[in-house]
Amino acid sequence: MIRAELLKRGETIIGFTLEGHAGYDAAGKDVVCAAVSMLGINTVNAVEQFTEDLFSAESEEKKGRLSFRFLGDEISEKGRVLLDALALGLKGVQSEYGEKYLSMSIKEE
């Protein structure tokens, strides 16, 4: 199962951690893992490309782990929208495939 944790400050998502493997299908054929990985990696790349927000990101491929966090108190509107879009995408994957493959939680800072 993939565990997605969104880190929030008030109503603003300020970070996320994606960890684990869905187990929906064999490695290389798992559409749930592929979807969640694409959403996470694309979010990090989009924040880097389209904002000037400072952030930290780390990944561990073997563990299926990607973590991201904005640094500082100021987050651009684009940065907020990109993380809201990630949350929307993750909810869509969870709705389509179920909590058996993707669990989501929210952690307040």
C-alpha cells in the first residue's frame, strides 16, 4: 500500500510524503504506483519550474518514498495551487482504486 501524508498549515498544504508500493500489479505494470509516482514527481518539477518558492525534496526509489516541503512561511499562489492539484489527483486515484492501494492522511503542523 502507498501511504500519502499531506502536511498542512491551516488550510494550506505545505508538504507531502508518498511512501510504499501499491501492490496493485507486478512491478513495472502497477498503474496505481505509476499514477502516484507521476503525480508526486510532476508536482516537485512543476514547483521548481513555475515558482520561485524554496523547498526541500528527497526520494528513495527502493522504498518508494518521495518527500517534499516548502521552506519558509511565504508560499506563492502557484505553489499552493500545485499542491492542491496533487491532493486532488491523489484523491482521484484513491477513489478509483480504493484505500487498499492508497491511504491518505493529513498532518497539521
